Amino acid sequence: MEYGGASLDPEVREGLAQTWRALRVIGIVAIVIGCFAILLPELFSLGAAVFAGCVLVLVSAFLAAAVFTAHGVGSLLARLAWALLTFVVGLWLILEPHNGTLTLTLVLGIYFLLMGLTRVIVAFVGRGRPNAGWIGLSGVCGLIIGILVLVKFPSSADWAIGLLIGIDLIFAGWSLISVAQVGKEISREA
């Protein structure tokens, strides 16, 4: 079966037809949270640093548990060092979120460059298909944002993470709503 000139697997068509409402709701929620992140970038920047720290502390516990599955002293020491380093970095982000935002800003700037490039490539490959232009536009915007953040680094660390999170949530919501629209149209055909 084809949709907009694109061949879609029957399972994908069925999944889109069944989940388009949920995808639309998630897209709208992502856009709303993204708007809050843009309005309160400092808060979301600090929150992102603390959240990343909490995730790393949690991951360090799993890495520490994996130490007991190591074979040999070298593997055991490497795994233990990795778990300890992960814990220390996570704890540092929790206790010093302002300093952590510097590192996170650099990483997110690079992320936006790569995600923007990926979206541009996806849009180019899917040109002529529904919503490919919107995905391409979000990719170009991501590239521009990544460049702007990296050019203003390190002063951009105060606001960039929250702003970037907000913008990416809006782009992701926008993409989900576009996919939901395809699912809605497929469900009408059925």
C-alpha cells in the first residue's frame, strides 16, 4: 500500500492508524513544555544538569553491579573505574549544576548540529513526500541553533540548554503532529 507516493509496510500503516491520536497529544504536550522551556531557560538549564546527574548516578549503580560479572582483574578494575567515574560526574552535575551547564551546553550545541544535519538528510531523502519540507526546515533551524550556541560559548551556557531543550521539544512535537496527520489520513482510508 502507498501513501503520498511512499510505500508503507502494512504493520506501520496499522500502527499509525491506531496511534495517531496519541502521537498528536504527545506532540502537543512536547510543544507546550518546549514553550515553557523557552520562557524559563535558566530553570530548564539547571534542571537538565541535575537530571543528567541523576541519570548518571543511577547508571553508575548498574555499572557497579556489572563489576561482579567481570572476568579477570583487568576487566574488574576497568569496570570499577568506569562505574566510579560515572558516579563522580553524576554527583558533580547534581551538586554543581551551574558548572555542569558549561559541559552540557557544548554537548547540546554539537547535538543540534548533528540532529539538524540528520533531519536535513531525512528530508532530502524523503523529498516529495508529505511533510518532508517541514522536517527539512526543522533540520536547518537545528543547524543554525547549533552554530549560534557554539559561537557564543561559554557565555551561552547560562541560557542555551533551556532554550535548546524548548526548541527541540517544539520541533519534535511538530514532527509527531506531522506523523499523526499521516496516521489520521491512513485511518480514514481504512
